[in-house]
Amino acid sequence: MQNEQKEIIEIPASLLSIYREMAVSPVDLLKNYASGLIKEKINKYEAEDRNFMDKYACNFEQFKVRVEAMENEENFEWEDDLMDWEFAIANINIWRRKEDKASSMKKA
């Protein structure tokens, strides 16, 4: 089991009173907030992925093969787009792992 770091956060009495009236846990609010931010990141990078797929009419792997197959020619736009696309794909994977981790914490 993973050790969890606990940080004490002071919640103003007025907010704590509202949370109690609403029967809402501050921890649950933080988890939901983090989950929303993670979803925003995933949506952002998935939109970039779709934009590149539309622009080049192929997926990332196909485009990478196309760029790497270029011999004796340079296409700076394609090379820049390849790096940007690779960054978007990597971030989709990173944020999906964080989403999975956050989801498992909600269930615990």
C-alpha cells in the first residue's frame, strides 16, 4: 500500500459550515476539482490530436513514418508538427494515467 502524505489545511469556519449544511466533504470537493482539471487537460490534447489527424488525414504513427521516410528533403512545418503531435500524444497518456489514479482514489 502506498504511503499517503497528509497535509493539514485550515478551512474557514464559514466554509466548513456551508460544507456541513450541504453534506459535502472538502476532500470530495478537492477530488472532483482535480478530476475536472485532468479532464480539461485530456480534452485539450485530444483536440490537438484530432486537429493534426484532420490536417494530415492520418494518425500519429502513420505521419511519423511519412516524416521519417523523407530523404534529401526538409519540411520544417512537418517536423515541427511531428514534435507537437508527439507532445500531445504523450500528454494524453500522462493525463489518462492520472485520471485512472484519481478514479481509483475516489473508490477507496
